[in-house]
Amino acid sequence: MKIQEIINHLTQQGTWVNWNKTRDVILTGRTEREVDSVGVCWVATREVLQQAKDLGIHFIISHENMLYEESTSPYKAIYEARNEKLSFCRENDITVYRCHDVWDMMPVYGVSDVWARDIGISFEPRVVSSYNRYAVVDLTVEEIAQKVADAVKKYGQDGVQVVGDLNRRITRMAMGTGAATNVFSMLHYQPELVIVSEDGINSWIAMQYCIDHNIAMVICNHAACEIGGLKEMAVYLKQVFPHLEVTHLYEGYHLHTVQGKQ
């Protein structure tokens, strides 16, 4: 089938997306090409592109932008790295489509819902147009952090960072997804703890606010809390297009935590 037919199906699901202002675009390649296999990934790293070449895959769906920054004046190193990736795709006839705004909020199979299931806490139902959700619990900060650490371990991160008293009991908590873990957008839930990613917060504003207002914080890696949703995309596409071969391509993200000896 044609690449454009797959893209059309995905865009039709995103009733919550503002299609005049979206990240979901073709990054490189042609969409009229016929394909019988698809590769999906969190981001099309060079390792992903090489796997696609080796497997004869000519269409990749990448959740994040493989071209780093969209500035008109990027750093020289970034400019050169972008051109290297684009040249590789052109030479090997690989089309890359970014599916971000649809898949973050896609019910059941999407990044946010898969992330909540991976953590294993009964969150309240999510508004389909929101990244955030909350839960009423009776757990310590450490118990929640352990659940998050267990969730991200299978996606390449062997631990999480925690801000706050590990022994404190939590009754209300909130979580976001990936870079959309803006603490201030979760405050209406009145959380005593928030689950965030390092790309969604900064230490001099969000972390400082949480410390000042006694909100515990569990911090994980952006990729580790989203890759599960892309693995589920492979499951979803196989169900919708049973004649297609769909493969999750390994991105190369693996974060080790090295602790001080003293």
C-alpha cells in the first residue's frame, strides 16, 4: 500500500489535533511510494536508519523530530548532522513521517495511556485532548518512585531521580507525558507529587517551585516514558493493516545511573 494511505489513517484518528499547527509532518521522502513494511520508533536515530536499511524498510514513523532543531540558524554540528541523516534517507529511499500530536494522546495505544499503564497506578480517566492525569493514592514517595523506576527499566533507564522526603505519604499525585510534563499545568489537580521527565521541567523554575510548595517530584527520562507507546503503535498498525510488516526499531537510548561511593 502507499505510504500516504497509512499517514491518512493516522491523521484521521487525531480529532484533537490542530492541523494548522502540528508537529506531525513528513520530515523527508515521498509518500506515493508503495511499501509492505513499516518501522516505528521514538526518534529516528542513525541506528534506527541503519536498521531500516538492513531490513529493507522504506517508511519510518518517528515520534520525535530526527532533525534535532528546526531553527533557521542551527549550530554547525547540528546542521551537518541533519544533512547526513537526510542524505542517508535519500540514498536509501527512506521516508520518515513524524507522528507526535496524534500518538501522544491516542486512546489506549498512545503514549500517555501506555505510560500510565506501565506505572501501574489507577489514574483517573484522561481528557482526550490532555497529556495530564491524576490519581488518588495512599503511597509513600519512595513507593511511587519505585513503580516509576520499574516502569522505565524495560525501556533503557535503570533508575529515577526523586525530590522530596521519601517517607512522606502521598494522597494526590499527577503525571504528564514526555516533554509535556509542565508542573504548572498540573497544579489544578492539587498534587502532593508529580511525575515528570527531565525535558519537561527545569531545576531553577519548576523544581524550585515544587521545593518551595512541598510538592515531591519523580523525574524520569523523556524517551523512557514514551517508548512504550511507540511499541504499542506497532501493535496497533498490525491490527489495522494486517498485510503490513511492522517493526519497532531500537533507538539506542540506554541510561545508566552511576551513584557516588561516599
